[in-house]
Amino acid sequence: MVKKVVIIGGGAAGPKTAAKLKREAPDILIEMYTDEQNISYSACGIPYYVEGIIQDVEELYVRSPEEFEHRGIRVFLGQRCIKILKEEKKVILQDVKTKEEKYVEYDILVLATGATPHVPHIENINNFENIYTLRKIEDGKALREVMLSSKKATIIGFGYIGIEMLEAFVKNGLFVNIIDRNKYLMGVFDEDISSRIQEHIVQKDGSKIRIYNLDEAIRFEGNNKKVEKIITKNGYEIETDFVLISAGIVPNTQIAVDCGLKTGIKNSVWVNSHMETSEEGIYAVGDCCEKRHIVTKKACWLPLGSTANREGRCAAINIANKNCDFEGVLGSAVSRYFDFTVAMAGLTEKQAKNLGYDTISAIVTKNDRAGYMPEAATICLKLIADANSHEIIGVQGIGTGDAEKRVATASIAIMEGVKAEDFMSIDLPYAPPYSTAIDPLLNAVQILMKKLDID
Amino acid sequence: MVKKVVIIGGGAAGPKTAAKLKREAPDILIEMYTDEQNISYSACGIPYYVEGIIQDVEELYVRSPEEFEHRGIRVFLGQRCIKILKEEKKVILQDVKTKEEKYVEYDILVLATGATPHVPHIENINNFENIYTLRKIEDGKALREVMLSSKKATIIGFGYIGIEMLEAFVKNGLFVNIIDRNKYLMGVFDEDISSRIQEHIVQKDGSKIRIYNLDEAIRFEGNNKKVEKIITKNGYEIETDFVLISAGIVPNTQIAVDCGLKTGIKNSVWVNSHMETSEEGIYAVGDCCEKRHIVTKKACWLPLGSTANREGRCAAINIANKNCDFEGVLGSAVSRYFDFTVAMAGLTEKQAKNLGYDTISAIVTKNDRAGYMPEAATICLKLIADANSHEIIGVQGIGTGDAEKRVATASIAIMEGVKAEDFMSIDLPYAPPYSTAIDPLLNAVQILMKKLDID
């Protein structure tokens, strides 16, 4: 019988596993170790703390260590797991300050070690102190501090963290340089959508932002450990007060790799649908583990906070000897630049083509609600279908109107494998303050049907 | 071969049929007749014209008669169809002003005659002029005029029109009496939800509104053709400057009944999945025809603007000799009282129980987005599942937060027959300004699963 569960990691997936497991099996001893000084916080909220929308960083904490302790979950801060001894069912934990090591036994081990920012190779990167990434609470505090005393920021790499920090920097009056490899910002979207995202950002705040597309930082220059200038591949010299690198993340899985757990994409930890790794009794949840894509049925690595929570819940149910299968992910994601939403679910068209799908797609630009309502605003939706099966396999939605609702709605249809022709039958709530009599999603479906010659 | 299609009715379904048919089969002669003085308008927008949000009534017109004529669709205003001669394939049309009659031949006839407000039997109802209903543009104009010169309004019956007109009257400074048969306002919802709707309305504007629940108007009294007092069944005497009756609608199907077309619920016109009536060559679309409920697979009559548009589209495709099956409706609907949304899809719990379902349900009250975001607001969601199949069969969502998104999202799940346990696998977009890491919908599903003992 399971007596003791040790959880490594205290971000989202670890605490979720602990809390759910305590409810499911109150008698199990649960210990949660993190190398950070805090646990159970909303990493997705950190950009809004930097921006100043959230005044007090405490608001980002979901539950305090004391709350966990009160529920009977033991919490250990500042303890880094440096080794898994899977034969002995022990882990070695190192105190991040004293470097003291200790052995901790487990019956079940849960890896929730998360991910770390990917830092590209740029000359002199290690010589300077004012180069930041954003992942943890402490990163947010440091970034807010430097932002408040700076005039010029440079963002290297531009995805979800990039767009959120751009909002923060612009809102706080900084001039922002963006260096990004892609043709357009938010290259995670298809180019016909990312071009519109960039267009909006430039139209709104072009005087406060300079974008270096299809470029890369190759060298930092400066004095007194401060970067002052960035040299790019295309030969630009960009002056800056500090640098934010937001060029993606990589899973934090060294200890898993070291002990021989099976790994997958980007060295993420392989798990089965019960969130159990290749080693019986070791589970992995959250950003450190590989995912299964619901559309392709193939492995992928799409690390997202909502997924982390659902995986933690699922692992806890299985550890408690009940049954939960994690179905996988759609890559549903959303962010914003002020009032401009960028959202997606399922496959992009370029992903789908790379995977060998024969795709068709439709783009519509429409009011999000009845045009005569004062709150009506524009959204642009892209729907992608498999030309052979007719199934909707991806959606992207952007705009100052309610694009996110359409992406959320379409995500269920993608999940259920709804075909374009059947999508026309969906019965969505309609009233002028909320939508149009024929929802923009259906306008997009109509175009798909025309292209499929089934209209 | 079809040469001439005659459409009776110019609200939403008729014009939609005409426009779609013209695109599908440009050579067909299309004539559209309406007894009104305008066509192709958004009836759902009329309350917002009364309220003053829409300044110009012209904004409600989707397309003008001239635009239809320009596309080659002939439009005849002020022509009431008084008889269908189905053997001769003719209709008799009467000019509403001159009463002149004429015969019009058709190859295909489309009935889009809509619905009419249901007016209950109340003593003296025919003796007064200041008793209004709201259905057509002219009704809206009259109601706006009387509202602007009044201090006290009384609304009899309280559904979607009721709640929208309450907003209009309160916004315009009137004191509003509401007489409604139900225990709580918005009796179309389950009582555990409608009680919360009424609670919100009372909390927000209790000093401007008096609600007479479980009551009925039985007599009007007044002078000079003006109602001044309403006597209720419970013995109240309510002073008022005018009366709005919003006690539901009935399908407008006298001509269909007269010519022997098969009818269904409330005398709505029976149609097959092609929108064709029991008489070959006669179609019916929009509020005048019966619907099929997607959950129950049974006939129902849920007249809604979004349905009307989709039915019109479907009929047009079939008339053009292509194939379109109308799947049916979910009863998806939404409205609001200022910033407070009320939305539903699928079956209510009481409907489901009346139909013999063994139901379970879950209610959650949650923030609609991360609690630390300033725009976070409360929503209350109710999910209803079939206790035997575990399928989600209904959703209701209310609140100042984004309840409508959750209802739209769940409506796809209801449509697809998603089970509670599978609903937990849905992957919705998450970011703090849009949602919570575990969406309130999923919190509700968790409760369902507990009740089903499958968690």
C-alpha cells in the first residue's frame, strides 16, 4: 500500500497533485519539495504583476505553504532534487542555500519540475547582469524593478511571454525593441494571422516600438556588467537599458534523464495516459512531461498552465488507485496585447502541413456582435480543416472583439472531431450584445464548405 | 424545373432564404411578400432601439428592399398572405392598406410568417390604447415614444423580452412593475438559477422595480382609452402609465392550418429535415415552423433568430436541389440585464425531468477569470447531466462575468453528446485575463462526476 508520496516541484502541477491526492486519499503522507522560496503560484499572472495591474505579488499565490501544511501536506522550500535513486526509491535533496544534502524515501514519486527559459547562444551573454528571463516570481520582481528604472527595453524572441511583456513595457512608458527570428511577431500563429497581429501592434503603438523581424541577437556589448548595445545578425546596433529573453522554454528534466527515465520530445519525460513514467511508481506532471496531441494522436510538448493543473489532478486520481486517463492536449492558448486578443487551439495550418495533412482553411474578419451595438468590435478567425476527413483541426482568433470565445467554442468541436458540414448545425446562443445572428465561426465554416465543394 | 419561388414573410428567415437561394440558383425568380413596411431587420435588436443604445432605427435593417431588388429578388411590402391554394399553386395576397387582393402563382412556396405575441385574456384589454407588445419595428417605435413620456411602466410576463425591456425602462428612469406567474423572474431557467437572477435584479435596482411574483393581471382600469391601474389575481392594484405584455409568442400559422398543412406543437408548421412541409413544394422556415430538439430528438418549438437564419439557409440549399439537413436546435439563448448575463443551452433540469430523464446537476459560483485580474467577475454555472448516460444535456450560466462563453462552449459539448467524464478532458485556452487555470465549467463537471461517483 502506498504510504508516502514525494512531489518534486511546487509551481502548478505539483501543488495540484498534492491537493487532489489529499482529498482522494487522506491517509497518504505527502511531501512536496521545491527549489523556490514559494509554492503554488500562478506563473501565468507574473506578467501582470510586472505590468503593475497586480499590485501585490502575494495575489499570485494560490495557496500558501501554511495552507498545505494545515491540510496535512508537508512543504519544503529551497530544496532542490539533484538525484533520483529509483532502485532504492529515494531522492537526494540539496538545500539551495547551505548545499546540505539529504536522502528522502518515497513509495510514489511525482516529478513536477517544470520548465526553464531557453537561452540562445549570444556572444557575451554571461558577462552582463541586466539580461532577464521570466519564469518565476523572483524573475518578475527583478524585471519589474529594472523596468521601473529604465527607458529602453529589448525583447528577444516573441511568443506569449513576449507579447505580455510588450504590453507591460509599453504601459510603463518604455521604448521597446523586439528582435525576433520570424517574419512576423507571434510566429506560433500562421503567417496570415501573425501578420495581422504585428500590423495591429504597429498601428496602435508603432512610435513606441521598433521591430527587427527575421533577425537574431548575435552579440551583447556594454560596460560595468550592463548590456548597452545589441548587435544583430542583420547588422543593427540596438541601444537598450536591459534585455528580456523570451525565446521559449525547455523542460527541466535533468534528474529524470540521469536516472534513465524514458524521454521524448525535447527531453520531456515520457508518460502514459495515467501520467506514469517508464518507471513504475514515478509519475510526471506539468511542463516537464511529454503530452499527446488530441488531433494528431502523436507526442508533442505543449507546456501550459491549464494542462499542468489537469495533469496533476489526473495523476493524483491514479495514485489514489482510482482510474483517470489523460486524453491529451489541443494546444489551446490565449494571450493579449492590451484589448487585442490572440488565441488558438488545435493545429496551425503550417503544423498540419508539416505533419502531412491535406488542409483547407478559411479566414473571416467580422464584427464579434451585432454591428449596431456600441460594443461591437472586429475579430479575425481562421479555421483549418482536414480536406480529406472534413474535420476541423485548428482555429486561430484575434482582434479587439471576443475572439477567445470562438476559439474556446471551436476547441470543443476540434476535440470531438466535428466535420465542417456538421459544424454548420451548431446552435450557439445569440443576442445582439453577444454575437451575430450567424456567428463569425459559422461564416468561416461556410467558406470551408465552399472550398470542400459541399455547400 | 423550379422557375419561381414565393416567400411569405420578411423578418429574418424569409430574407435569408431569398439571399441564399439567389446565390445558389441565380436563375430562379424569387418574390418576397411581407405585411410589414420593411424587411430583413434584426428583431432581436429592437429592445436596444427602445432603450436608446441604437439611435437610428435604420441600423436594425440588415438589407433594404432596394438591395434585394438590386440582387434580382422582388420585394413586395404591405402585402398579407391570406390564403394558400395548394392545388393551384397560388397564394392570395391582400394589400394591408387598400385591402385589394391578388393571386400569385408559385412553383415553390416558402412560409416565413414568424410568430405573434401571445396576449392573455385580461378584462378590458381591448378598451385601452396604451397596452403594447414588442415584436416588430413599429412596436419598438411606439414603445419608445410612450416610454419617453412616462414615469411608470408595467411589464406583464417576464422572459427574454421582459428582461431586455426592464433594462430599457430602468435606464430611461422609469419605475417598473413586473407581474409574472412564476416564483422568480426568468422562469424559463431552473428555479435555482432564476432565483439568483431575480436576486441580482433586486439587489441592483430594487428601489426602481416592484416585482409581483406568482401573480397575474386580471383586469385593466382607466380613462380615455388609457390604462391607469392593473388589478391582479392576488388583489394588488398597480398604477401605471402604460403596459407591456411580454408573455411569450405563438406561431403565425393560420394560413398553413387553413390549407391543411400538418402542424405540430402550438400549431407550428411541421417540417422535415429539409424544411419541407407535409405538402411537397411548400417549405417553412423560422418562427412559424416546428423544430427538432437535438438532445431529446423530439419535436419542440423554440423560436429564435439564429435558428431562423440557419433554417432559411438550409431551405434555400434544398430548393436549389442540393442537399441540406437541418439537425435541430438546442434552445441556446442569451440575454442580459445591463452587465448581468443570462444564458442557457440544452434542457433545463425541470424540462429534462418532465421528459423522464434521471438527472443530476451541479452549480458553481466562481470568478470568470483569475481573481487577481481587475476585470474578474462572478459567474454562476449550472450543468445538467443524464444520470444514466452521463451525457451533459443542459447548461445555464448567469452573472456579471463571462457566463455566455461557457454556455457557448458547453453547447457544443451538449450537441456532441459529451459525457461528464470526457468533458474533464477538454482543453480550453487559458490566460489570467480570460479564464481560470481550471475553468469554472470544469469545476462544475467535477461536481457532476462526484455525484455520478466516477471521480
